[in-house]
Amino acid sequence: MKRWLLLLLPVRALALGTLLVTVAQGVTAQSQPKRPFPAHAMRAHMVVVNAHEVTLNGKLTRLAPGSRIRTPANALVVSGGLVGQGFVVNYTRDSLGQAHEIWLLNAAEAADRRPGSEGMATSNIVSDPATSSAEK
């Protein structure tokens, strides 16, 4: 008799379970739900000037102590790593008017209308104006 085949059943079940979990994780990673933003969060185009200051729609704003900047994947990033870069963001201010919570937006989130978003681009992808005008 081939009783050793019975020993392989738990191994096959474990392999099938691992495969199903991996596939399920891949599906949830591809369909990221929109993040819930506070109702009072405003929209702006942000450029990081230095580790302590950003411009929000062209106005110089100081980052609050303990401010948080989140990527579209909701990971925290430090402002010093973003110096010189511009993003479409949602943000909140603290009681002193400093930027406190900042969310870098993906294309779907940027397309949603919010206070401050009038006339803004709906993507963080910016083309070079010099090459855009030369192509026309």
C-alpha cells in the first residue's frame, strides 16, 4: 500500500492555503480604497522648500512640530527627503496655522473635488512646459 501518499495531504493543503492567501493579498493591494480625509482638510499644490517649510499654493508655510506627511500608500515620509519636489496634497493646519497633516494624493484622490481644488491639476505628474510647447 502507498500509505506515504496520506502524509502528503497536509503538505498539499498548506501549499494551497498559502497560494490562496498570496492571491488575496495581491487583489487587495491592487484595489486600494480611497483614504478617508477629515472634512476640514484643504487641497493645495505643495512644494517642499526645506525640512521645516513648504509652500501651499505659493504661500510659504511652516511645518508644525510633529507634522506627518503620508504617501499615497499611507507610508510616512520625512520632509527632508522631498525638498524641491511638488505634489498635489490634502492638508490640515494646527491652531497656529502651521501645516500639520499632509497627504500626497494619487490620481483618483486628486480627481475628487475639495475646498481649494478649483482650477488645480488632478495629477502629481507634471510635464516639462518647454517640451510640451515644442511638440505643438
